[in-house]
Amino acid sequence: MARVLIKDIANKLGVSVSTVSNVINGKKGRVGDVLTEKIKNEAAAMNYKPNAFAKALRKGRSETIGLIISDISNPFFGELAFHVQENAEKHGYSIIFTNTNESPEKMRKMISILKDRNVDGFIIVPTNDSEEAIQQLVEEKYPIVLLDRYCKGIDTSHVVVNNYQASKAAINLLLNMKCKRIMAIGLFSDGLQTMIDRKNGCIDAMTNKGLYDPELIKDVKFNTIGDDIKKVMTDLVCSSETIDGIFFANSTTCINAMKILISLKLEIPKNIKIVCFDKSDFFQLMNASIPYIDQPIPEMGKRAVELLINHITNKDMPCVYEELQAVLKW
């Protein structure tokens, strides 16, 4: 079925296109109430749908937000995307969703695609090596909010959690459980400020108790995470030095490692105690309770949307740096 146009309604009623256009766009001017009602009824009967692009041109905004997520396979980011979309819709905005799979090249491509779609602004979970692309958006005056991660040295609004303090709390919990040799595992060399903050929190907590050993800070890569975790876990079992606690800097590393620990017949927490940054549904399959750092995901999505819309409607609004509180649960 062909799209119904304003001129179709005008021809049907024998009135001018401008008269129908004014009524439909809420600018009826001198059009009488009877004709106004007649035009509205005919538009409904003909199933007229406004042209979104034309509407955007009139308003100067597309009322769409470009959302760039780094790893949709991670349940944390899936839930975060859900709350961004839910809150955007409450404000009358639509989301164009993209995923980079932690690739800076793909992130640059997604930014270009979203620009072509005329989005009003960006909510971005940055990848490593994405500073140049984000700085370019800033220089081009695009409204932008970084979510979950931020780029040190680039002046953008961002919404993150207290990664440093939360990680310290996780290590202190393991210390309170009488752990003496604690390993920390994460994507520490990818250059993400979030991971740097978590790593530093671990190091400082262990240093304060005189238990820091740089050999126990284990880095894994996103693209080889399965193999990297397997090697770390195998080395752990074969080592003559007993590891009695592990802090996982994200849930993906934790799930991969726990599967191996289970296959190696190591009991949690009897043989080894663990704490994870983020919750996973996988924990429900365990006999033991797994302590985890709980991030306020609904609030993160809500605040990112609110900040971005404020930037869209007020181009001179200064950057806002929000650090929400993640809490340790067990």
C-alpha cells in the first residue's frame, strides 16, 4: 500500500495542502473548528503517518540517540542497553543501537554510521584506543556522554561507578576471610581507565596489608580470554605457592575461570575464595554464595540519558562527571 501523503488528504477533502499541513502540525491558524475536525478524522481514516525525517528537519532534531556498546555478549552491557532504551523512550527519544565487540576500528565505523543517521547525540561505552575518535566528536560539538568507562584527559560528561573503592572493598573482604595470597585477574593492559582504577584499588588494598605481589596481578586479553584464563588457572593449580583468594575484575573472566576451577575439582569457597566485579546468573548454579560488586545499572542508564538530553537541549551546558556507588554483596 502506498504511503498516504498530506496532498492525498487535501485532494480527498478539496482543500489546500497548506491547510491540511497546518492542522496536522498543530498550526491550524484561521482554519475553523469544523474543518479542523474533518481533516483530523480523514487523516485517521486514511491511516496517515507523519514523515519522521520531515518532522526532524522542522524541529532541528531527529529525536534519536546513538548508543554504542562495547560487548553485547556481556550480560552487564545488555542490561545497561535495556535501561538506556527504556529511559530514552520516556523522554520521547529512540535509540539506534550498535556494538563494537571491543574493537576501536569498529567503534570509529559505528560513529560514522550514526552521524549519517543524524542522531542528536551519543552515549558511548568506549573501547581501548578510542580517545581520538571521541575527541573528534567533542571538537565537532556533538552532545556526548560516556557510560561505564571514561577517557582520562578528554572533557566529556560521563557516568561511572566507584571502581577504585569498590575493588579495594573486594580485596578487603578476601583479607577478612583470612586470604594471604590473592590473585587479581582482568583486562588490565587494554588501557581502559575503568580497569586501571580496579587494578589500582586491588594493589593499594594488598599493599596496605603488606601482601602485594606483582606476580599475582594477571592480565588477560578480550580476544583470547578463554585461552588466557585457562593458562592462568592451570598455572595456579600447578604452582607450589597456594593461592587462596581471587578477585575477578569483571564477570566474563570470572565465569570462564569458575568453569575451569570446577573441572579441576576445586571447591569454592573451601579450596579457594573468590569475589567478582558484577553479578552473573551463573552464580545461581553454584552451591556456594559468590560475593560480587553490584553496579546500579538502572541508575547508570537513567542518568546517562538525562545528561545527554540536557546536553542536546542546552549546547552550553558544562560537562558533568558522575560517580555512582557500586556496593559489595555476599
